Amino acid sequence: MSFAESFRSHRVLFFLLLPLFVLMYYNIVPSMVEQWYNDPNYSHGFIVPIIAAYFLYERREELMKTESAPSAFGILLLIFGLLQLCAGYLAFELYTMRSSLIVLLAGMILYFFGMKVFRIMLLPVLYLFFMVPLPYIVYDSIAFPLKQLVAKYSVDALQLMGVIIIREGNILILPETTLEVADACSGIRSLVSLLALAAAFALITQKGTIKRVIIIVAAIPIAILTNGVRVMGTGILAQYWGAKAAEGFFHEFAGLAVFAVALLLMAGLGALLNRGGK
């Protein structure tokens, strides 16, 4: 039986399971979407399901013809996803609860359609993890060292340019003002979004696994480098034109400009890898 035939035979059951999923996640998914809207670190969450749907659409012809043979191993994934959801509820840990939805989705695919279909749909399903905001403890453990790194090398570069500046942790002290390298300037905001986009870009534009890995890994130094330039620009403005020139419109515009530059660098790297062949 093909996937298309198997899906049609189970469509009534899927329709009956839908209210159960709505009941289980009626508070969890809306709160995640609200975080996408209110937290700039995770605004890319809106496009992640669209990109995952595109990956699935690309595989539609192969998927429809693939033989479907239900697998009992899917029960293990379903049990794990349910335990994960329960553990998240008991600990009130949002990441655990939210990501359990993806695990349950994977378990249903494996149980109803088997391993061959599961392999084809694995990439779109795994990509959905990019839409789940990281736990704050993980976020802070990444953001803090990034702030220190960006602050250190930005100050070193500014001092080489003749800017009078010293650093205490992530605080930059100039003669007329004091600046803080906050989370937004550390690169963590760009890094989270850029990794999601880099993965999609690599999978769409590159054929070899090594080239894809290069682009995804390159998103990390690109995010750090571009945000370091942002901090340096802020320091130069504060030195010669005062603190007000470095705040407000410039600060917001610089954030958008830095992300645009990061996307251009990633696109340039992709073009270079394509041009280089093997």
C-alpha cells in the first residue's frame, strides 16, 4: 500500500485525533506563538513551519509513491512524547512541553506509515525544532560568554582605531558615556535566527553534505562578527557624536543592517561553494 492510499484509509482516525491534540496543546502552542510575536529572538518561528512545509512539498512525489508499512517502533516514540509532555507539565518546563508535539508527530508518522515514509519526512519534522524557543538557562549560558567575547574584541579594535575606551565585563566605558553590550548586541539574537535560515538555505541551495555543514557552522562566526561591527560602530558614534547619536534610531537600524549583512555573507558563501564544485 502506498503512502497516499494509507493516508486515505486513516483519514477518519486522523480527524478524530485532531481534537485530542487541540485539547493537549490548547495552552502550549498559543503561548509559543505569542513568544514569537513578543520576543525578537524568536520571531523567525513564524516562518519555520512554512519552510518545513516547503521541504515536505519538495518530496511530495516520492512520498506519495513510497510503500507504507506501519511500524510498532512508532509506539515507543509516542510513549516518549507523552512522557515528555507529562514531565514538562509537572516541572512547568516550556521547552519540554512544546517540543513534545514534534516528538508525537514523528511517532505518529512512524507508527501509521512505517520507516520508509518516516525517512522521507524526517527532515521537515526535525526542522520544526527551530520554532521552539530555547530554555532560558540554555539561552543565558550562550548569551553571557558571547557578550564577553564581543565586548573584548570590539574594545580591542576600537582602541586600535584611537577610540578612548576601557572595558569592565560587558560594560564599555568612554569619556562621555557608558555603554552596555546587551544580549541583542552579543550576537545571540542573530545567531538563533541565522542558524534556522542557514539550515534552510544550505538544504535548498547545496547538494553535498559537507557544503551544507559549512554554511550552517559558518552562521556562528558570521553572527558574532557582524554584531561585533555593530558594537564598534556604536562606540565610534558615542566617541565623536555623543551617546544620543548611538542610541534610538541608530541602535534599531544597526540591528536590522547587521542581520542583512549576515544574510548577504551567508549567500555569498553559498555562491562561492556552488562555484567551487567539489
